[in-house]
Amino acid sequence: MQHINSDLIDTEINICEKFKIKPSKIIIGYQTYDLLMHDPIFSDQVLRSSANPNKRRYRNIRIKLTQRAFQIEVV
């Protein structure tokens, strides 16, 4: 699972936008989130989005953390 980076989420978001679907949230497992925070593009956008960790966003889409270890879902 070390190959997880922001490109994976960007691809999912772009697919949604291609079909004119506005994603409302990104559901991320806690270990996936940890791996993504090592990606400078992802971490920079997330950390600058809000001082409150409960209101973090990526590309203006709300992030929801889950208890599942490895999960990425754009809803």
C-alpha cells in the first residue's frame, strides 16, 4: 500500500467531475490518511484548509476519516 498518493484521489475526483458529479466528501481510512500525509501535495492542501482537524478538506471536498485501515472513497 506504499504507492498511495494524491494522484489516486485526483483521478477519482476527475472521473466524478467528468460525469458532472460534484463529490461531497472523501472517505479515507486512518492508515491511508497517514500514508497520504507523507505526500507533499496532499498534506499541503489539507493542512492549509483549516486549523480545525475536524474540518479538513482536499480540493474543497470534505475529508471523513474512518476506522478502516485502508480505504479511499470519493462520494
